Amino acid sequence: MGDRAYGHVPVLAGRVTALLMPALTASAPGGRPPVLVDATLGRAGHARALLAACPGLVLIGIDADATAIEAGRELAADYPGQVRLAHTSYDQIAAVAADAGYRRVQGVLFDLGVSSPQLDDASRGFSYAQDAPLDMRMDQSRARTAADVVNGYPVSELARVLAEYGEERFARRIAEAVARERAREPVTTTLRLSAIVKDAIPAAARRTGGNPAKRTFQALRIEVNDELGALRRALPAALDLLSPGGRFVALAYHSLEDRLVKRELTARTADPAPPGLPVRAGDMLAGTRPSGTAQAGPLFRLLTRGAERPDDEEVAANPRSASARLRAAERIRPA
């Protein structure tokens, strides 16, 4: 995520707007204004661009970070009556929409991962480049911090987290090094953990791939916030919430997130008819379905071919966009 107020622009803002616009510029059923759920509001960079582009749009902004919700109040003041905010995890998307009075919406946006303001605020403990308490909670009302994981998990469980969520090939070595250090004194700061990780990784492996602590910090952040669990729950709920013609856009920043998005969209856009049938489900959608039979075929169609990546110009303007992967889909019929 990114925001101008913090020296960054929203990632792929133009492309996100172009993909969502067809769904957000048409009236919702019953003549109601179209509704977009920004499920990861952040500092509302995408939300602001979409509200400016789509007059009358109703925006529901969700974020687990209370500071993001507070910033969202400025957006609500600029667009009176059009913005509703919910301080919760985005896997609660269906309940949030229902509480706002909507069973179906016309657009959903996921901008996954940690936001630029969270990275830039050293006190939050997300960055391995600045000294701070090992926190990493997106929702600071939660109890468990990264320090709790680092100091409380058995070596085998800590190694599993680093390998699974950080794709760290030296996970066991790092976990054992952490265990030795925490036995002397609890590991409570970001720079101390970074130093432990660096010393645990062979010198030859440290010469490439950026900061050697990057994968460890990613893994701990995902574990602390249950990011992949929340995404697994949120994806089907978000897609089920869309009305026909509604569109879904997701921005992922590492392969684990992107893999989950890809898997869900692939399943939703697949033709469910068994191969070998004389009439394929796609033919039924084209109007050759026998009279009286149930409608078949995929519920969604892909709007992107594979994962779209930012171009050189985008990366130059916003270096944190470099790892972004964008996928989008449109609902083409009711369930």
C-alpha cells in the first residue's frame, strides 16, 4: 500500500481505477448508488481516487489498524454520506456489508500486506532497518506481538513459521540462533533480531537478495496477524458478496498471498461441467442451454491475464510497488 502523505502514491492506482470503473459507474439494482468495499483501507489512497472518479459511489472502508480508520475519517468528511468505516479484520467483509445494509456490492478491492505508513512508523516494529520494539501488530488491540512469537515459540515451531511464511531456507539455523540468544536475554527489539538473523545465515548467502532479515520479518508479521488465514477466509466471502457485473481487484506483494488469490480466482472462473459432455457449460451460457434446465458455467471471468506487474515508471515513482502483483475478475452471473 502507499499514500502521498507519506511520500508514496497508491500502487497501480490508475489500473485499479480502470478495472473497477465499469462496475462502479452503473447503478446498483433498484437504482441505488454503486457500492465499493475497500477491504484494506490503509491511508485511503485508492479509495480517494475511486470516489473522485465515480460520483455518488458509496465506499465501505475496512481496516484492522485503528490509525487507518482515524485517517479514513478525513475522507468521510470530504465525501459526506458516502463513506462508512469499520475497524475490524477484512475476513469480516460480509458482516460489515450486512451491517451497512448491503447483501451485494459492485466492487471489492484488496490491497494486501503492510502499508507504507506502518513501515515508516518505527514504533510499530515492522521494519528491520529501524530500531523499535518487536511488535508488528496491525490491530494493536490484539495481545500477541512478534516478541511473543520470537521468545515463546519452541525452536521447531519458530522454524516452521520462518520456512512456511518467509520461505526462508535457513529457518532452522535462525530459530536455533534465536533460542540461544533468548536464553541469555529476551529478544525484544528489531535491530537485535536483525543482527541474530544476519549472523545465523552463511556469509555467501548474505551477498544477494537484499537484507537477510527480510524473510524472517515477513514470516513473523504474517504469523502475528494471521494474514494468510484471514485471506483464505476473506477471498470467498468477498467474491460471494459481488452482484452480477461486480468486479474484484487484488494487489498482492509476495508469492504466498498471490498464490491464494490465484487459486481462488482459478476455481471461480473454471467451467464446472465434466469434460466429454455433449453440451458444455459455456454453450449453455451462450444461449444453447436446454429449456427448463439450471444455468451452468463459471460464475466469474478473469479480467487480467496472469498477474499484472507495475512498469518501470511506476516503480521509479513508488519503489515499494516493485513486488506488486495485480489480479482481477468480474462476476458474470448469479449463483
